[in-house]
Amino acid sequence: MVESMKGNVLVVDDDVRLRDEVLVPGLKAFGFNAMGVGSAAELYRSIVIERYRLLVLDIALPNEDGFKIISQLRALSDIGIVVLSGLDSTAHRVRGLIEGADVYLTKPVNVEVLAASLHSLSRRVGNAASYELASTDWRLEAGGWRLVAPNGAIIPLSMPERLLLNRLAASSPEPTPRAALIDEIAAAIPGFDPGRLEMLIHRLRLKVAKKAGEELPLMSVRRVGYTLTLN
């Protein structure tokens, strides 16, 4: 049952031939239980009916902003999202990852590469767990995509925010060097500007305060980096 759920993939692409003759049968050949739809409306109907764990999404869908779809899905679930797009600029890649995509692939794609990405992602999604941040009452859930405040407020995280908090949580209670945080984010988001780290942290603090009404215990350690602490 677990493996069946991990292999449950929804392919969303309005290119009928690519979707139904290449992607869906190709993924089935690699052991996935894949289904295909051609629009955002069909996507939303499908995920209500069936609990898909993985999504292959063309962001250039008619009458819908694919980046908005990613953001909406990420706010609501921990579904694994692989973008498959003809938009291959660095700006598009960065935006897709920031909005919450796990992987960004460009067309044309080798089905074997897509399948390998999904297999890797399925292991991360399947092992998604809830864990506390340091010795605080804050928690990361849904594979680190949601931050839960002590009062129960849920704060969806963007890709950079997720990477930041997961790295800090892994190092706690020791402070994480600024360079290590930058390397963590830059490895997943090409073109990440090191100068944006402080702005990212500042905006995250404001976001958490607004949504949760509480201050995130993310502290600066002078000349070292950052840590999660109550002190």
C-alpha cells in the first residue's frame, strides 16, 4: 500500500500527445501509477478525488498561472511537485523553486530522468515527518514545508524558507554559519544572491509574526550566523 501511494503520480500537461503517448505510459513503465489531465480545473478535481503524492506540472497551462498553482498547492499540502516546462531561463527556474516546486525540469525531457527524479522525490515525501525546532514548541511538518507555531497557527513556507529552517533545525542548538546557510540555499536555487539572506530572514520573521501573532525564535549570533533558540 505504501509503495502504491508513493507511485501515485498526476501528470498535468495540455499537450495531449506528450502527456498520453509519452509521459504517462513512460512513467507506468518505470513502476508509477500515473494518470494524466490537461488543465488546472482537472488538476483540482483530481486531487480532491484521489490522494496523489506526486505531481508533474507544466506551468504553461491555458487560462492559469502555473506558478500560482504551485504556490496554492504548497500552502495546502506536502505533495511532491516536479515542474516540467518549456520555460528554461534562470528566472523561471528560481521562481518555480521559490514558489514551492521540489524539482524543475525543462522540455524536452528523457522519461528516465523524470522517473528518477520522481523516485527520489517519492522517498522524501514518503518519509516526511513532523519534528520540533530545537527545544521550542515550534514544529516543521509536511517534510519541512509547513511551520506550526505553538498556538497552532500554520505558516506555509517557500523553498528558501524551508531550506533555511530545515538547515537551522539540523544544526540546533549550535549556530549555523552564514556561509553554510547560503550554500544550502544556493545548491537548490541557482543564482541565489548571498546578499539576500538577511532579507529572507527579515521577511520570514515578519511573515510568521503576521500569520501566527508570535515571534519566531530565530536569533542572530554575531560574527557566526544564526540559530533557533528561546534565549
